Amino acid sequence: MSYVAIIVTFVLINNFVLTYFLGLCPMLGASRGPGSSLGMGLAATFIMSLSALVTWALRTWLLAPLGIGFLQTFVFVIVIAALGYYVELLIESVAPSLHRLVGAYLPLITTNCIVVGIAFVASRSEFNAAESLIAGASAGFGFLLVLVIVSSIRERLETEWVPASFRGIPIAFVTTGLVALAFLAFDQAFLQNLVN
């Protein structure tokens, strides 16, 4: 699969939040404003890129040669949790304001199924190192894109009249569903026309 196809696939066609419903908890929690959603999306993109590359290396150089592929889930979860912890420490020391803004959601990223999901999808697709890195970055950017879109809509809905029973999380789910419907315009035919 070409790099362009991987990017378009994971950002638009098979967006992890809208297609697989992975990462909904941090998406709904961090989509209250564009600032927090941007910080959360960037942190998730970084962790997803790094974890896709590291899990590729582990699968290729450790699990497959030793014939212990059955430990893949265990190893991936442990490695991703450790990466997330060190990324949180890095963000706390380098950008304390960003850490204050999204600090509560950073542990959610490390234990979130969206990060493990891209590691498994890259593994199942048998991507090489570059393809795994691009797939992780693209899935993270797709997550960031959905966060920014949903947070912008939710921010606008704060000033509009919304029935009492739909305020808060219910309108966030409705908004996410409508965004998912909009993303249905991007399908495999779109990808074929773009790549060919």
C-alpha cells in the first residue's frame, strides 16, 4: 500500500473514532474546546506514531523470531503504557501549560484502545517500519481532526438553544454521529480515484 493510500485510509476512510469507535472517552472529554482538543490530539498523534513504530520493531525483531507471537497483546499493552508514561513526563517537563490543559487525559491515551488498535492494525497489515510510522501518525491525525471538528461544533452549540435532555454528552454523541455520516463520503472508491 502506498504512503498516500495509508494516510487517506487512516485519516478519512477508516478513521478510528468514527469507524471503529475507538478513543471515544478521551474524544468526548477533551472536545470541550479547541485548545484542549488540539493538545490532546497532538499528544495522541505522537504516542500513536511512536507506539506503532515500537510495536513493529518488537513484533519483527523479538516476537516473530522467537516464535512467541501469542504474547503480542501482553507485550504491546506493556510497551504502550510505558511509552505513554514517559511521554506524559516529557510533556510535563517541556510544556507545563499543555500538561495542565490535557494532563488528566494523558493517562487515558496510554491505556486507550485507540493506541493499541493502531498497533494491532499495523501488525495485522504487516506494514514495514515506515508504513507503521505513517499509519500511526495518520490514525493520530484522524483522531486530532475529529477532536477539532467535534469541539468546534460543541463550542458553537454552547451558545445555541439545545433541548435540556440533549445538553452535554448526548449532544456530543449526536454531533459525533453527524460527523461520522459526513466522513462516509470518503470511501474506497475515493481512495482508488485518488491513488490512480
